[in-house]
Amino acid sequence: MKINGAELVVEAFGPTDAPAMIVHHGAPGLGSRNEPKRSFGPFADRMRVIVFDARGSGESSDDEPFTHEQWVADVDAIREHFGYEKIVMAGGSYGGFIAMEYAVAHPDRVSALVLRDTAADTAHDHLAVERARSTDRSVIPEWIIERIGTGRFESNEQLREYWKGILPLYDHQHDPAKDAAKLAATRFHYRTHNAAFGQNMPRYDLKPKLPTVTCPTLVTVGRHDWRTPVAASQVIADLIPDARLVVFEKSGHSPQLEEPELFQRVVRDFLAEAGVLR
């Protein structure tokens, strides 16, 4: 689809007359629609689930700007294209940043907000560096540790080596075969990653705006998340009125993949209570 001057790859599943959910993937320049397709595809039995590669990621075009404002505008253009007045907005990790930004910018267009392993600011980023240095899963080169949460990459090849180095940290139960599969499936866009973490994140702080979010909100997080710890999710849950926090005890950064049945049950129950699913 042509969206705001960029070519975006978009997929939609489920009944066209069902409530709509748009899911934003994480890791700009590394992530893609593949993860939200796996995680939220099962909801297409009762919802219209829309996933996409954000500009500068996956198979979509590398048309700048790579800003939160632009990514939010792209989400709204997708919503408008499919003709929905309201959507469930979902996002994990960096996608959670955009999901929250969207709910702040367009409160009248969000029926519910589903967040996963995300943060309202960068206050906990130093913990990720500490955990990378202390992990016993692998020896992570110092140049990789120094680039965690930064936008200092010179090529796709260098970003690939970085991704390969930090992948062992993500899951609660480490599986090298899974890491290898993730690495092989990743499309790299280092300029997008540099913009996201080098330009956007130094000024990212949504805490003052979160109390203005009016829709029902579910905040989920893995107990053992190395990148966005439980404390970061607690901040979000404390600031958004009546938000619900659910901690997945056997997960790292991806409870939607590490505990999929429980994750889907929690989200379905939340959406039913929010009046989205009937």
C-alpha cells in the first residue's frame, strides 16, 4: 500500500465486519510484521487483525522520516484505509512506544490499548547494559554492549553482528536454534535503527502524557525481560488510569511467543471486559 509517500507491506486477517486491531512490531530496522502475525494471528477468529512492516523495516520502503510522529501518522492512514472509526491498538517493545503515542495523539480512535514489554521513557536502559555484561549465556563483545540502545551503526552488516550478539538475551529459556532462525529471517535497515535509537529515543519521555489515555489498557511483560523490565511496565500501569498489569512468570522479552496460550487468554479476557469482544 502507498501510505504517506511510503510503500508499506500490509496484511489483514479475519472477518471484515469484526472489530479491528492494528499491531505495531518492535525494533525499527530489525523487526517486521512476522512477529505480530504469529502473536495476534489467532485473534483473527473474532477480529480483523492488521499487521504491517513499518516504513524503514521489513519489506517496506526506506522513505524517511523515521520519527514517532510519522509512524503514528502511518498507523492512522492504515486505519482510515480500512474504514474503521476505532481500533484496538497493540504494540510490543518499540512498537509499544508507537502504540502509546497513537493513543495519546488519537484518543477518540482507540477502543483499547494492548502493550507488551515496553517503556514510557529510557530510565531503565542502563539495566540492559548491565545484564548484557553479566550474562552467562554467551560472551558479548564490548563494542556490542556499548551500542545497546544507541544509533551508532555504519552498515547493515554491522547491525547484523550486533543483533547476533544480543539475541541470546531475549528469551527466558535460551534456544540457540531459535536465535539462528531469527537472525536468518531478519531484514536489516541500519539507517532506520540509527534514527530510532540515535534521534528519537534521547528525547523520548511519554510519562507526562500517559494520564491522558482514556481507553482500557492492558500492560503485559515477561518477568525476566532483560531489555524492558517489569519496573518499566509498572510505570506505565501506574500512569494510565485503571490500566491492568500482567506479569508472565516464565517469559523474557516475548511472553506472546514464550507463553502463547496464556498470553492469548489474558488478551481475550481483557478485550471481552473492555467490550471489544462480545
